Amino acid sequence: MARGGFPGMGMGGNMQQLARQAQKLQQAMTKMQEELDAREYEVTSGGGMVTAKVNGKKELLELTIKPEAVDPDDVEMLQDLVMAAVNEALRTATETSEAEMSKLTGGMNLGGLF
């Protein structure tokens, strides 16, 4: 290993180049996160009886329940449909964000590095 550094890396210019590349990656990741946060995901459950819309920030934006889904004798079914729609919408938002970020980072998990 080269003294005071990593093998194959001279200290001066290579470190500056690495820093510039890291800065570019950070800027691209910030832009991508802003775009992902603005996206909306809409999912239905119960054959369209309940629709949930979330954004990339994983905030519930809209919840639509068709009147025929409301059965006073079966409130638990409605609760299940609502939870299924919201959870699937959130799962879709999370998976899409992770997939898009992975494309940007080449599959590397940079967890908290930037």
C-alpha cells in the first residue's frame, strides 16, 4: 500500500478528483430525491372499492372509499381494505425510490454517506 494513502492513488490530484465526483453524485442524488418525493402513487384494493394515493415522501394524499364498501355490519372488512391500499401504496413508493436511487449509485448502499 502506498504510504499514507490507498494503493494506486496519489494524494493530490486523485483526492481532488474523487471529491469532485462525490460532490456530483451528491447533487444528482439530491435532485433525484426531490423528483421521487414529488411522485404520486395510487393503489386500489377490494376490486377498486378503496383507493389510496401517496407521494414519494410517504404521505397519504388522498383516500377514496366507494359507498358500497361501507357496510355497518362489517367495519373490519373496510378497515382491512383501507390498510391494504395504504400499505401497498407506501410499499410501491418505497420500492420505486430504492430502485431509482440504486440506478444512480450503481447498486451501492451509501446509507447516510450523503
